[in-house]
Amino acid sequence: MKAALVLLVLLTLAPLSAQVAFNDYQLPPHEYYEGDSQDPVSLLVRRIEAGEKTPDFSSQRAFVDWLLAELEIPAASQTMVFSRTGLQRQVVSPHNPRALFFNDETYMTWIPGGMVELASYDPHRGPLFFLLQGSDDPKPEKVNFNRRESCLNGCHAGSATNYLPGLLARSLHVDAEGNPTAVDKAGIVINAISNHENMFHTMPLKERWGGWFVTGGHEAADHIGNLVVPSRGATPVPAPALAETKASYPHGPSSDILPLLVQDHQIGLLNTLYESLYRWRTALHLANEKRAADGEAPLVQLEAGSIADLMPKFDKSVKQFLFAGEAPLPGGGIVGDPAFIEAFRATRVEDAKGRSLRDFDLKTRLMKHRCSHMILSRQFQGMPEEFRSILLGRIREVLTARPAPAGFDHLSDDERAALLEILGETVPGFAVKTLADASR
């Protein structure tokens, strides 16, 4: 009892920052709500306020199209969700689905008759969330880009994202109006539904896209998109055809399987990557608090032992980067929307042999060269160099080790050699990064 009392007193006397956990994102050293953000939406808002940009308010659709263009989000990235699970669930249904658009660093949703929502990545904080009040008017006069703290309460900083700011993309059985419903009596058991998991590239396709429309060339794909459950316990039946929706969407009645697959990969990777960043920053902060108390100079990088302790957590991100455990595509592969393929490849960076991390495979897997294109994204490149050096060093270690480390044996020696060449020529700093370098 006395020992417990002493421990309680010590914790009470310790500085608040010394008690911080990696997912206390509002506290030092993370300070999610503090300072000027460098995400694309915040930068655009500053340009609007400075008079450098003037939104097109001639109609709601005109504003949506203007916003997509300004944020460099391709309309062909459009996916459609009809589950009533978001902030504006009252206006969503299979007859009026919510359209989602994305690029590497910005996600935008729009519902006809509803407001535009944005999630925009700051390299150090992760996604910032905006609700554009006034964007639901048929002919907006003014739109306020309100950054929403309430989005994080129990949703975008809940159990599905390990209580850090993150994105949600869930697979749910829904009724004819889009409301989530149980289907146990129908004999369908879906872990993604019962455990409220996010979809990501390791999830079997048979568990994905419940509550979403799925279009395009995927005849052999076994998934649970395009279905509704007419009554509790009933067998799922086809949802109304997406082509029957009355609203006009930027990419027409399309929710192609390829952007859905890319979206699943990106969201899974980004959530894991920012968890790694927050863990690293907390560990460095606490180490430096101890050094300050001992009169020692601060570190700019964790010591080797601390990096080793965190490596199992960091490996979650490395595995996402290298597509470990990726669910196979259906027999015969898929045919992606040509417009999305063209838009996705528009920012490809080639090595001397013409290879790029933005080259699709689509026969048995998503990408031809299995290291994520997100390694070249502005949010990853904008993270602290000391943190990136750990992940880049570990990726290099995985690709050079013979045999492959446990958990990475999905990559053949030839594929790992090709990835070393591509990354060495296209990713800044990769050629000279080793894991040992990171802790020096």
C-alpha cells in the first residue's frame, strides 16, 4: 500500500509532459492544435484569405469542381459510399451516396445536398479535418473552412486509429436506407464488421466494401459491396444501381474498384505511419526530459537501444510500405478505370530503366513494384529527417538481407534487388540510409 502511495505521489509531482503517451496528440511534444499547419487545405485557405484565389460559387457543383482542381485531386479518384456512418449521415443513402475523392495527401467528400468535408495531411500532425459550412447551398455565397475538433472525438481519433488523428474506411452491412445493420442470422461473419476495423490492403476482398458501390472490371471479385440487407437477419440483396442516382457527380456514376484498392492501401499505410511518428516523437521527448534533468545536452535522434525497442512498432509501417500480407486480387485480375490510371501515373518518377513506384500490376496484386508510392509523398518527405532515416534504413535492411527477414519473405531476391535500384534512384536520401546510420 505504501509503495503504491509513493508511486502516486511521484506521478503527481512529475511534469505533465513526462507523463505523456504517444497518442496524447493534443499535448507536447505533438501539440496537434498549435502552430501554422502546412497541409494543402490550410495553405489554400491562406491564399483565399490573401485574395490570391477566388472560389467559384456559381453553383454547388461548380465549387466542388473548383476545389478538386485547386487541391489537384483527380475526379477519377471518385469512390462512393452509401452507409450512414459519417457526420452528415442524414442526407446519405443508396439513392444519394457520398462521393470521396483523394490524392496522396488530401481526401475530400461531397454529398449532393450536404457540405463538403476535407481531411488534409500536415507532415508533422497527420490529417486535419475541415467542414465547409455554406457549401451545401445550391449557389453558395460564402464558404467557411472550419477546422473541426469534434471529428476526432470517438471517430477519427478512436479505437480504429489507435486514438490518434486518422482516416476511417469501414466495411459495414447496411439496410435499404444505408443504416448499419447486423447480419449474424444470415450466416455471414465478417471480422471487419464485428471488430470495426479499417479496410487496408491485407484484408481479404470478401470482407471489403460493405456499404460502398463497386464498379468497373472486376467480374471475378468476391466482395460485399453493392449490397443491402432489407431487414434484420435477412440475406443481403443488390443495392439500387449506382446509375439510378439522380445527382450529377464529378466522375459520373462511378466507384471503380481500382481507386478503392488504392484508397484502402493509402489509408492503412498513413494511419500506421503517423502512429510510428507519434511514438518516435514521444520517445525522443521523454529521453530529452530525462537528459535535461541530468544536465545533459538534448538528442536529435533516439539512441540505438531505444530505436531497437521501438522497431516492432516501426515494422508495422515498413510492412505497409512493402505490401506485406497483401490480399491477392481475384483470378484473372482486374481492369481499372483508364482515367484513374492516367491521373495516378501523371506524377510517376522513373529510374534509369523506366520503372516507377506508380506502375500498376492488376494481375495478381495492386502494384508492379511492391514499395508504396507514398514513400515519395509530400507528407512523408516532410517528416523529420531523423524519423525518416529509421524507416528508410529498415527498408534498405529488409531489401539487402539474405535471406529476407521474417515477415518480408513475400519479396523474392530479384524483386528486392529491383526495388533497391528504383528506391536508390528515385527516393531522396535512400541510397545512403542504413539502419545503423539512423542511431548515430
